Amino acid sequence: MQFKSHMQAALAEAEAAAARGEVPVGAVIVAPSGAVVARAGNRTRELNDPTAHAEILAIRAACAALGSERLVGYDLYVTLEPCPMCAAALSNARIARLYYGAGDPKSGGVAQGPRIFAHPQCHHVPEVYDGIAADPAEKLLKDFFAARR
Ligand SMILES: [Zn+2]
């Protein structure tokens, strides 16, 4: 199934982020044609940039490649529930469908916390599919933080 293979690509980005010493979260953006147009992992430490989350970097790369500020009809796959900042960016980018892996009780902003897409000020709401390959995504994060303790 296609959504599984795209989440595998996101997981590979998360693994690469862990290998760089970054919080292991990965994201890919898929065009309406089914082509992967951007892939990214967290780079907040490398770039000294608190906004360099996987989703933000993937959105920037896809928009630059497309020459557009919007990604109408595009889907985003990310290994972890997006934080409020990334959820708002997804909405602004007009992402059609969001697929994510593990829920994030600490920092998530979609199914918990501020629930960005349920807010009346949120003008574009993507379809949301959660729990896609949640187990390997969660394991990556647990192993990463266990190794830092
Ligand atoms: Zn984020």
C-alpha cells in the first residue's frame, strides 16, 4: 500500500536525523501524481533554528521546488504528530492530507493540546490519518531519548 511506503520514507528520514544527533522525526511530501517531492528530518541543532522541524523543512523544500507558496493537493507524511507550529504551517500550505505515526502527548498540536485544525481560526483543514507505522516511529524516539539519559 502506498501510504505505508511513504511512511517508510519518512521513517528513514527520522533514522537519519537520529544519526545526526537530532530528535528523530522525519517527513515526506507527496505530489498528487504520487511522486515524493521533498523529504526532511529535524535539523534544529545543526541549523541553530528552533523552527527547523522535519515538516517545516519539507514544506519549504517542496514550495521552493514548485515555485509556489501553496501545496494544494499535496500530502504530508510525518513520523510524529505535528506540533502546533507545524500544524499551522500545514494549514497555511494547504496540504490536502496529513498522515502521521506516533501521537505526541508532550508536544502534539493536532489530536491533543491546542488541536490546531479544530480551531475556528484555522482556515484550511487537511484530512488527518493517524497511527500509520506508529510503533517504529515511537521506538525511534524512545531509543533516542533513552540513549541521552
Ligand atoms: Zn513541529
